[in-house]
Amino acid sequence: MPDSRPIAIVGGTGPAGMGLALRWARAGEKVIIGSRDVQRAQEAAEKIRKNAGDSARVSGMENSAACAAADILVLTVPFEGQAALLKQLKPAIRAGSTLIDATVALAAGVGGRASRTLGVWQGSASQQAAELVPKGVSVVAAFHNLSAELLNGDDAIDCDVIVCSDDPSAGQLARALAAKISGVRAIDGGKLENARILEQITALLIGLNIRHKGHGGIRITGLPPDAYK
């Protein structure tokens, strides 16, 4: 992946977006933080530069400008805002772009904690995204099961990232990005329709982490080394 190819994280000022931005900035990638509020985006970018080092290539833009400036887009927003945001950004998303969607359709349980997935007519949040983006944009489901708290830390992350997409090239791109995060292995999880399973695993992990007060992820065992390329 060329160093000059920026990664725009849409809705990137939340914990997951900030964590991914931090990890990729440390890996030398050019990152754009997107937000509805450009000042908030710029403040987030400055915070990441302080954590990643002066050489980190991070900037902040309004979401539409971030989409117009990159053809690798990563969506890290709550499910309730996903559809409206994608409809708003549709004119700014370039044909030929790859949208990596980390959205999970979660319902709030007791105490407001998300513990189960909502039914989505399309099958999953990522499949909904695929219906909303412009024609010619490839959608990938990935990064659902990484702990945002661990992403914003310094240690290697003991977790596999399962990547699902109907476009093999877009899936390979997402796996390459995942592998830039220390400790992470990336696995081809098949078609985009499998994103519904990833979202259900996310709900399970959230419940486990609440119950056991941890930051658990997943590891897939027994696969040959080629599975992680």
C-alpha cells in the first residue's frame, strides 16, 4: 500500500476511531480524522500526534472533506448514526473507494450497556452500508472485535481481525491495514454476508468483558500460516 495513500477515519473522534488512527500513525500511515466538527477533528489529530510522535502524519477534517481526500475510508460510528451519515456523505465518496465498516448493530441492555445485536433488514450493519454507498465503492467488514481501550494503549494486541468482503482486493487491503497493528493477525472471513456473525461475536465479547472485567478479543486456532497473509 503506497505511503501517499491516506486513510480517512469517518467519525474518527470516538474511542475506536482514535485507537485505529493512533496505531496506523505509529505504523507510518497517513491518517485523516473525520468528524462533523472540524475543530474537534483537528484537536483529535493533535492528540494523536502527541501520542504517536512528531513524525506522525495525522490531520483533522470535516467528514465530507475527509471522504473527498481519501479513497480508503474507515467508518467507526454507532449504528444509530450510520445510515444518516452515509446518506449525507454519499456525494463526497469517490467511486473506486474502499469503505471499511466497523459498525455493529447493538441494542442497549440493562444499565444502557450493549449486550445483543439488533435485527437489520439487510442482515448486518455492513450490508446496510453496502446498500448506501455510491456504485463502485467496495465495502469491507472488519475491526469489530478489537478493544478500543487496548487500541489507545501502547501494548501489542492479542487478537485476530476477521475481514469479510465481496471484493477480494478490498479485503486484502483491510487485512494489510490490520496487520500493521502490533500483535494483530488478519484472516479472510469470506463474503460480506458473514459480517452478521462478526457483529454477534462482538455482542458476546462485550458481555464477557463486562462480566469478567477484561478486554478480551478472539484468536482463531488451527489454521495454516497462509491463512494470515
